[in-house]
Amino acid sequence: QTNDLSSVHLGVKFSCRFNLREIQERWYALLYDPVISKLACQAMRQLHPEAIAAIQSKVLFSKAEERLLSQVGSSTQPTLDTFQELLHKHPEVFYPSRTAKALQLHWQLMKQYYLLADQT
């Protein structure tokens, strides 16, 4: 979803506090250390589907996703159908596990922090 480890450091809640350098080192180990990579793959294969769904529901929104969400006007009262239509029109942009409800909640946060296109 993102290749920016700085964003991951700022936006993801880990089991304990890691600094950016530690995250970079762990990521490098996952990619290039054959032992660690193999263990991580085995652990991921053993995850329960509900655990996978919980993890996927917390995936950071990409800039492209937020750009589309920001186009929904702040003065409108969008329904779940509005966000379902966005998902339907732009399946290549939205992360596959996104739901209309998740988009609506994120849009409300964006509106609260004046991040919509029609807000100053």
C-alpha cells in the first residue's frame, strides 16, 4: 500500500515503540534475510482469517485514495451508497478490503481536519 517507511512509522501502531531506523532494519531483514523472511512467511500463512481481516482494516489510506475521498464535498451529506459508488468506480485505487463504511469514516475524519478539496 505504501513504500514510505516514514509514513508507516508515523501511522502504524506497533506492539512496542520502534524508531524509524529500527523499522527500516526490520523491513530490510524481512526482505533480504532468508531465515527471517521464511519465518515471517510461515507465521503469515498461519494467521486466522479474522486476524487478517482485522489487520487489513487498519491499512493506511494512500494519497490516491484520499485524493478521491477529498472530492466528496464537505457541504454534502454523503450516504454509504456514495462511498460504495466510489469503490465501484475506482477499484484500482482502493485497497481491496476497503468498505463503504471505512471510506465514510475516513472521509469524516478528513472533513473534521479540513482536508477536503472544497475546504480551506
